[in-house]
Amino acid sequence: MGSPILDKQMQVSFLKQRLNMFLETLDSINPEDTDLDDIDRLIAMVDDLEAKVQEFKYRE
């Protein structure tokens, strides 16, 4: 793991990058070929993003 991101602008940039990765993943999924594992991975990505938002929210 890297060092903690303390700068608010860098935190926002990081979150934007992660959100874009999620959106790209979502766009690349073919609904007809999607299985439960794919949905679980998407949920995990959202959970990780939410955890990072909370972490940044309480970081000084």
C-alpha cells in the first residue's frame, strides 16, 4: 500500500479515477453474459469506493 492521501484535491482526484474505473467496467459488461460473480464484483467496487469516501471524510 502507498502512503495516505492527505491533500483534499488529491483525494477528490483519486475518487474520480476510481469512479471512472467503475463506470468503464459497467459499460464493458454485456447484460446477456453477466453472471452473479460479475454483479458481486461490481458491488465490491461500490463498497470499496464508499469505504474510501468515508476514510477521506474523517481524515485530517
